[in-house]
Amino acid sequence: MSMTATARRVGDSLEHEVDVNRRHTIVTDEPERLGGSDLGPAPHELLAATLASCVATMVAMYAQNRGWDIGETIVDVDYDPDSTPRRFEIDLCLPDGLTSEQRRRLERVAETCPVRRALEAGFTFEERTRIGGPAVSGRA
């Protein structure tokens, strides 16, 4: 299943409205020090957010499907865009009261997050430039 995102500039600012799969809208912007208005995260900040939310969701779904009460779980992701290779630090904060087997399973589930798998596998890019109006397919 293909997923799409279309970014449209808002006025003459650095703010963009990003349509995700024609169902959701995310606003991105740059901080004021870079000429933006800081009305949303900068695009590169979404990489850490995507990984954190993916890990958190996978852990919650797994626990929910087993009837485990994990309460509030927190996933902190620190992304260093300046390192080579790029580096992520993922901290999975689980509640007290889990058995060692539950913790082990949740740690393994966190490692199977689709975003993490995609980042580990790498990417290829096919780029096109179109002149004129928006692309019919919704892709830029």
C-alpha cells in the first residue's frame, strides 16, 4: 500500500500544510531564527516524532491485544542529524509491575516498528520536477 504526502506552501511564509493520505493535515514551519514563524515542527523534526510515535503505537497495540495494562508508556527519541551515519537514541519507558517476560516482549516489539525497519533498510529516490499547476495525482 502506497502512502502519500503533499506539502503546500502557506502564503509567502515557510509554513506548509502537509496533506497525509488525503485524510489528515500537519503544519510544518521553521523556527524564527531561520525565518519561519515556528507554527509547527520543522520538517526534519518530524523524523524523530515519526519514530517515537511508531514505537509507542506498536508497544501499546501489542499490550492491548494481550490485555496487559501498561498505563502511560513514554518513548523518547533523540535524533542527531549531524552525525554520520545518522544516529537515533530510543528510550522506551515502561511502567513498574511488568514481568521480565512482558518487558522483554515489549522491547522486541519496539524493535519491529515499521518506521525503524524502513530507516534501517534505506531508501531510493525517484525525483521529478513539474512546471505549472499542481500534479493531478496529488504528488509534487
